[in-house]
Amino acid sequence: MPSMADDPKQIDAPQPPITPVRSALSGPPTACDNTDSMVCERCGEAMYRMHAVWRCPACRFKTDCCGW
């Protein structure tokens, strides 16, 4: 079995520049973003969107998914 060198060879190849990762959430809003807001029908608090419904963080009111 051949013996191995004590020190590994240093490869001085140029490294490509590393491109920083950018999150899609960090950019400005686009035309397709749903930035509409809705006010709760029960208590008047600002609601947030979760999946296909609007939910109120104050009174826990929730809209139907289709608005019917």
C-alpha cells in the first residue's frame, strides 16, 4: 500500500464570486401581491389572510372561503 503525503496539496484555482441569497420577501411588493386589507365585521379590528379566508386576531371571527 503506498504511503500518503503528510500535507495535502494546495490548489490555487480562482474561486467564482459568491452571489448573496436574496429572499423574495425582502423586495418591494409586486403587482401580483395581495395587499388588500379587511376590517372585521364583528369588532372592527384589522384582519389577516390565512389560505382562502380572513381571520380576526381579536375576536377570532373567520370568513367563508368563497364568500358565499
